[in-house]
Amino acid sequence: MKLISNWTKDFNIFTNGDSSFTFDQKKKLHKHHIKIIENKIEQLEQYNGHVKNILFEDGTNIRIEAIYAPSPFEQHCKIPEIMGCEITDEGYIKIDQSFETTIKVSLLLEIMLRK
């Protein structure tokens, strides 16, 4: 939260509908003065390529200076899947706490020995 507060003192999270934050998560965000706005977004208004307003379905709007949004991710090739890597719902290669993929070492050796 410290990094975020270095960016701005006016930080909002727009969920575009009901959020899935837990009570504890909401409490932590509130403690750091981060507002959760659950209104459904109708449109983003821009000027010269910069987002300036968020218009909501209920007719309200909020002026903003910047917006950060997760961008969809897609693997650029099928090699990880072909090798047996499990892919997460977000499109990333699944790893464990040791940063290991779901490929079994024996399978990897078999693939390498085929050549």
C-alpha cells in the first residue's frame, strides 16, 4: 500500500459491479483510504487519448487523472502447452512456490530424449 500512496492520495478501485473483496480486504483498503466503487461502468471519456471521466450506468461520473487496468494476457506460442505446462485462467504458466511448472521431470527427459 505504501507504493500506491506514493502515486496519489486519491486512489479508487472501480469494480464495474459487485466486488468480490472479502470483509478483511475491504477493511484494509478502507484503512488506507482506498475507495471501492462498484457502479457499473457505461463509458470511458477521453481527450487527446487520455481518459478523463468514467461514466456509470446510473448517470453519475467521476473525473480521473489516470487509470490502471489489467490487460489480457495470451501466450505467444503453444510450446508450453505442448510440453505439458498447465496454464492458469489468466493465461500464465502455472508455477508452485518453488517457481516450478507442472511439467514432471520424467516427462521433460522423455521429450528431450526423443530427439
